[in-house]
Amino acid sequence: MILGSQTESWEKVVKKLEPPSNAGMDWADRLEMRLKEKNYQAVSRRLGFSKNRLYAIVREKSVPNAIDAVKICRYVGASVEDIFGEDATKELSQVRPPTPEEADRAARKAWDITANEVRQETDASKAARKESSKAKDKNRKSG
């Protein structure tokens, strides 16, 4: 029986030494925990970031782009899933693909916007040519 109680006490000691669980932490908290006691300016320089970029990502919880996320995770020795996985999975589970009708509507809207821009540019260039032609005629008549 003594052996059993010693094993239990060792388990308690090991649990105390393990890093805290990530349960209940968002990605920024997990990242901040990994960067604890690091000089943000030196880390930013090492990662090729501007001075404030890492600070904005960690402290202001500004979501990094994929490349920056990979760079940061490699630096702290964690996988992207370790840092961002839980939150990203939760976000993605709330995203649904558009219905065919929604996709068609969005495509038509984009086409209409593009077509209108082309028409406006064409009208503007016609007006500019007309003005230029008037100016040339005026110069010929006066010259």
C-alpha cells in the first residue's frame, strides 16, 4: 500500500510541474504565454516584422496573416494548431458556403460594378478627347 500512495503523490508532483492547460485561453493568450519574458523588439527584428507589428498581434489581438502566424509559431516552437487551432476551428465551424443563389447574386453584383466602372472610364476618356479636340480647333483658328 505504501507504493500506491507514493505513486499518487508523484502524480500530484508531476501535475504541478506540467505547464498550465490551454483550456479557456484564446490564441492571443496562448501566444503571449509562449512569448513571456521575451523582448518584443528583438523577436520582431528576428521575424522581420516592424516594431509594432508583433505587439499589435499579441497585445491588441490583431489576427496575423497566415505567413506571420507560421513565422511566430515556428519561433516559439509550437505548431500553428497549438496556438490558433481551437479558435480557428470554432470560427470555421460557423462559416457556411454560399448557396448557389447567393453566389450568383454576388457574381452579378461584381460584374455590374465592373461594367459600370468601364462605362464611366470610357465616358470620361471620350469627354477628355472631345475637350482636347476643341482645344486643338481653337488653337488652329487663333493661330
